[in-house]
Amino acid sequence: MQLVQVRDKQFEPYLSEAVILQKVKGLAAQLNKDYEGKKPLLIAILNGSFIFAADLFKHMTIEAEISFIKLASYKGTRSSGHVITAIGLDTEVTNRHVIVIEDIIDTGKTLTAFLPQLYNQQPASLKIAVLLHKPEATVYPIAIDYCCFTIPDKFVVGYGLDYDGFGRNLPAIYQLHEEG
Ligand code: XMP
Ligand code: MG
């Protein structure tokens, strides 16, 4: 097994680039069907979702917009439990068909804090699309409409996800390697 080092920790291969891309293309095809004629607005949550959002968006063939917000709650490999809006939304959401694009739902805290802000602006519809979901770690349940992979409660990096700011540029997804 080829381990990769990110900062002080070792990670093992978990989801290959090809497997991820196949799922992401499948999700794009599904959204093309479900949102035909609706001109959806994708709202991607930075930083973690930037690669997922880019791959998903470029495989969408329907008319669609994308915008970004930056929320942060993680410190190292643990959720800090405190959600900060570092860059807010600059796009009108009212009467739009909104799809929130998130890299991973872990405890659910980030989306639980953010979704009411969107609902308050009365979108025509609001759905959640995530690359990864850790059901065993979820404390604040979120109704997820589209999910690429359900994964165990282990810290992951790559494909936009980071450990302490690093590892985002790994093209595949790696899981924290536990010794022994
Ligand atoms: P919550 O707990 O709010 O977490 O659902 C969501 C945010 O925390 C980050 N996160 C991770 N980042 N590997 C990462 O690189 C992980 O295993 C992980 N789990 C959570 C992520 O930014 C997500 O938006
Ligand atoms: Mg994130």
C-alpha cells in the first residue's frame, strides 16, 4: 500500500481519481435531468468543495449558475464546533432553485448553521449535494438529496479536502492511516 505523508500524518489510498470522477459525472447527469429548464444556482462551500464543484459543474450541460461562500469549522482533524462565515454570498437566492455543494458532511454542524440563512431568503427549492457523508459522525442530521459516497468515520484528505491546509491537491481521496 502506497502511503502519503501530509504534515505529520500518514494517509492510505481510499477512493481513486477514476472512481470519484465516475460518480461525479453520474451526479452531473442526474442534475441535468432533475433541473432541466430550471436554471439552478449552485452554491459551493469553500474551501473543501472547490474541486468537487468544478468537476461537477463542468459536466453539467444545462443552463446553470455557480456561486461560492466560505465557511470554516475545522481545526486539524477535529471539527471545532464553531462555524465562521469568512466570505458571504453575493448572489440573490430568492425564487431560485438552489443546490448547495459541500465536500463532506461530518457532524452536520456547518450546514445546520448555514441552511437557515438560505431558507430565510425563500429560494424556489433548496437541495443538498455532497461528495462524502460520514453517517456515524453526524450529530446534526441533514436531509441529503444527492450523495456520491457514504464513508466510515475516518478523517480523509485529497480532492479538495485538507489536513491543516495541506493535501487538497491530491487527485484521489486518502484515509488517515492507523498503525497496527
Ligand atoms: P461538519 O462537522 O460541520 O463538517 O459536518 C463539515 C466540514 O468539516 C470539514 N471536514 C473534513 N475535512 N477531512 C477533511 O479534510 C475530513 O474527514 C473532514 N470532515 C469534515 C469539511 O470542510 C466540511 O465542510
Ligand atoms: Mg467544507
